[in-house]
Amino acid sequence: MRVVNVALFLIGVAEAHYHFPYLITGNSKDTVKWKHVRQVKNPDSNDFVSGGPTSPDIRCYQNGKKAETGKVAAGDKLGIGASQGVFHPGPIQFYMAKAPAGVNIADWDGSGSVWFKTYSEKPPTSKLGETQSWASGNKQDFSFTVPKSTPSGDYLVRIEHIALHNTGNPQIYVACGQVTVTNGGNGTPGPLVAFPGAYAARDPGVVFNLYGGGQYKAPGPAVWTG
């Protein structure tokens, strides 16, 4: 009986969290997990990144398995879907990073100051501690519009959810998809940041106290809108 109870407990832990295995391009969404999104290190446990915002895993949390590369036009919708509803309170954010010329996107790890922010969920004006008060609350699909001036090329697209319910010990969920941007423009995305490096361990936007009042500000640079 004790073994059964432990097994049930572990199943409950796995179901309590989530990961982001489905790429969304335009009106299309993957139906196969990890097709265009790099498989994370914990696809079975659904757990968050261990080590916090300064861990190397904060970039993509990938396990080394290859992913295919999707396609999206500049000015179209791009996003990533979760395995289940994102129920913890806290912001969804997106970043993109363009692979250097001549580098195969499937082999590129996204290191260095190459990431620019494309979306940052605004916090609710009240009831910060309630999941349903955040726009992301209990939703599974998240997306943004790729700026029309985004240069054509191969990109990593990174989603993160910063769960703030455990004050001082955030749960950060991340995943990276692979896309080729077509019909792009001549914009200069920025500011550019690195992961790790974009957030400090005690960044106010990472260790924010949802239940202590005050205005929340998400970590990282400003959103590049083209």
C-alpha cells in the first residue's frame, strides 16, 4: 500500500506542472510533442528549471534531441502551446534569437547576447496572487505577432513562464522552438541579452512577493516591436 501511495504522489507531482511541447505558426499548431520544439530535460516530470535564473538550463532546458524547423512569415502569429493549463500566477514571456549565418539552427545552442524580447505579459492591476487574474491563467496556447521588420532567417523562439506563487523561490518553465522567418524586413532587433545573464538571482521580477502588494515588473529588456 505504501508503494502505491508513493506512486500516486509522484503522478500527482507530474500532473501539477507543465511543459511547452507544441509550436504554433499562423493558424497551425503541432499535434505531435517536440516536433518543432526542443525536448526539455524533464518531459516526463513536467518540472521547472532547477538552479534558478542563473542556471545554464534557463536558456532552453533542452536534452539534446533534435527538432525539426517550422516556418512563419514576418507579421504572422508565432507561439508555443503547453501540455496543460498554465495555472500558476506569473507572466508569460517570449524571446527570439537569430542563428548566425552559415550555422545550422538544429545545432545552435543560442549562447551569447543574441536574445531579444518579443512579448511580455502585463500583470493584472489587482489580485496578483490569483491565477485567474493573469491573462495566462489556465490557458494552454500562447502567441505573439512576429514584427514585420524582423529579418528573414532561422531563429530560436523561447517561451518562459515565471511562476511566482512560492515567494523567493520562483518556478521558471522554459522551452525553445525552431523556426525559419520568411518575408522579413530590415529591422534591428534589440536590446540583446544572454541566457543565463539576462536575470539576476534576486531580480525583483523573479523573487517578487505576490501577496505583499506593490507593482510587479517583469524581468528582462523592453519588448522589441520593430
